[in-house]
Amino acid sequence: DLFIEEVGPDGESVRQGDRFIPCTVLEETIPVKGGEPVKERVLITPRGPIVGPALVGEVGAISMQATWLAPRPLRGLFVLHKVRSFEEFRRAFEQWPALSLNMVYADTAGTIGWQLIGEVPRRRKGWGLLPLPGWDPEVGWEADPLPFEEVPHLANPETGFVATANNKPIQDGEGPWLGADWIDGYRLTRIVEALQERNDWDLADTMALQMDQQSLPWREMRDLVLGVPAETEEARQALELLRAWDGVVAADSPAAAVYESFVAEMARRIVEAKAPRAARWALGHGFTPIAPHALFGVRRVGHLVRLLREQPEGWFERPWPQEVADALTVAVRRLREHGGPDPAQWAWGRLRPLTLHHAVGEQAPLDRIFNLGPFPWGGDANTVAQAASLPTDPMGNPPFIASLRMVVDVGNWEASRFVLPGGQSGNPLSPHYDDQLPLWQRGEGVPIAWSPEAVERATRQVLELRPSHG
């Protein structure tokens, strides 16, 4: 949460109620290569550290309070290998001090479960979405977080499976307020849909599900979009491709590129019509280089689907069908600019390839050494195989992708598989820097050596660390 702070005349205190109280002051010295060290003073208020000046037009500064800022031991993971039941599994994370995570559970007795972990603050006022006056005694957090028993969990559901995909874990009004930074639930819906279609899942089929690129938003908006009047040659071409599309955001699909270009154009128009000054932020751009992207960019499609259904009057100067048709026209023009006049050259993975960027590979010639790609890639923000692009740059390199993929065969552990987009090594001269990339691209994996015998068979090198006695 962010709070507005009124800093005292001495520069080392903040207002609390009707008086000023001293802050903890930290002096940080930051070495700068080729220059003088930079000294930074950090004020720690009762809420948390001051992270910057107040918003434009406001007086004061902004402080931040977060559950993960308090220095506490990392409980949970270190005892996980000792748990013998789902209840023990849950309790292992009762005092989890880090970011919120979805933890899933399965054992050889057939018990399955899910637990949302991470402390949930109890706010005296508001929802934590906007900065509030830090000096007001009626705002801020209660001393104790939400009781662990009230944090959502699930054990042995009637469906016979547990699924989670960064979605809102409970519906509004059904339980405690858990925040707003959840993505649209299309990926979860698709996973549930696929799991309910059959009950003979095996390792290969489960790995294939992780590569699923079916677009559920298109399924919801299809009839609405195909029914608009096409008055331009570009709009007619867009509708022709979309009408024949199977809804799979595949790398080799020109229709998928039309859909993605159209969705990005409509998202931009919807936001700029109501919030032009905040459009970049609302479309997914972050506030700082440290956090260049925000979750708003991957939550625009659900908003678009709802508005296409409701078509509220006055949103645009012209009727919704005309706005949609014009967006289709612009979408095709954008594809022609990027791929030429022939739709056969508009394959989604060709126009929006994927490059795996390394922090050291931002500048030439190191980019050729450290970066992997570009290579054609499908999917979008709402497919199970996520590869999200921002609406402001639909052809740009996806800032969000699935990283580690793993399928565990409980009870037959040696059959389990995992894969990374690259490899286990961070050294580009190592053969294990990128040896997993082809497997990752194909949706395959590396066997997880489990038993001592399997580990010994898989071992290629042993690194022995000995304590110094000198």
C-alpha cells in the first residue's frame, strides 16, 4: 500500500496525527563505476520507507508498506519435505513472510489441495488501491494480519482436481478482500474445461495442456465482432480471416495476428476515450525502469469483452459497431506495415517472435552471446501457454511468458519432467546454457532424477565444498 506523508521541517520526521514523530534514517552509499559514490538518505516511517515524492499536484512524499518488507525468517519451504498430510502442508506456510503464492499439494494416498500463502493485511480504511494520508489514525493496517484460517484453501474438491492460473481465487463478496492484482480468469477456465473433458490424463497429455493456445476471449466476442458492418476493404479482409479462424493463437496463424492486432487497437481506444492522461499506465506501462510493466496490460481483454456485450452509449462519439469496424481496418493496416500485403505472411509468430533477453545482453555485441532467439512463438496473455504483449505494442517482445514448466507423476516420481526456457547454467559458454530451449519450445521436458540410483546415473560432475581450516 502507498501512503501520502507530510515530512517535517527537519527533513527527518513525518506527521502522525497532530504532531511530528522522528523517522529511522538510513544512510546508503552506492559505489558508481568511474564516478563518485552516491549517498542516499532513506526515511523509514511507521508505515514503511519513503519511496519518492508525492503525485503531481500533491504536497509531501509517498511511503510504501508491504508484508514482505519486514525482515523475518523464510519459514515454510525448509520444512516442506517433512510434512505428512495436507494439514501439515498448510501449517508449514502459516507464517510465510514473502510474496503471495498459490501452493498446490498431492500425495500418494490421493489427497489433493491448494493453499493461498502470504500474509493478508487488515486495513482500517480503503482497499489499498489509492494512496491515503499516512498521518490519519483511521487509515493504515491493523497490527495483526488476517487470521490464517480465513485465507482461502481447498482440499479434495468434488471436481477431482485443483487448478490455478494467477486468477482471482474467490469471487467478490465471498470472503476477505485479497487485492486487485489478479489477471483475467480465462486461462483457469480453459484449464478446467480441458480437465473436465476426460479422466484418462497421462504425462504427455498434461504436458500438452501446458502448451494449449486456445483463446476463450475470442469465443466470447466472436459473434459480436463478426456481426459489424464492413465498409472498408481492410475490415472485410479481417472479418474473412476471423470467420474461418479456429481460435487457436498459434505461431503460424495469420488470423491470430488479426485478432491480436484488433484487440490491442480496441483496448487502446477504450482507455483513451475515458482516461487519456492515464492511458499508458492503464495499458500496462509501469512507473519506473525497475518495474517497466504493470498488470493492467494483461487485464484489458476481459474489460473489452464486457464492453462489447454492453456497448454503453456515449463511450465513443460514434456507435460501437462503427468503432469496432474501424479498429479492424486499423488492425489490418498495421499487419500490412509489419508483414506486407499478403496475409500468408502475417503469421502471429513471425510478426511477434520471442527473444529471451539476458540482462547482460541489452547491448551489442553481447546480445548475440547472451540472448536466445528470436524464434516464432504463439499464445497471448489469456492462453494457457501464456505469452503476453502490451496493447501499446502488440508486436513487441512478450514481457510475460511461462518460465519453468513441470509435470509430476505422484507415486511414479521418475516419470516426472521439467524444463526451463534455456538451461540450468547461467554461463553462455556452457553446453547447459541453452540445451533445454528446444525441449521448452516443443513442450517436452527433462526427466527428474528422484531415487539415489537415478541421481547417480544422471550425475556428470560432482562439486565438493570443503570448509577452510586456515
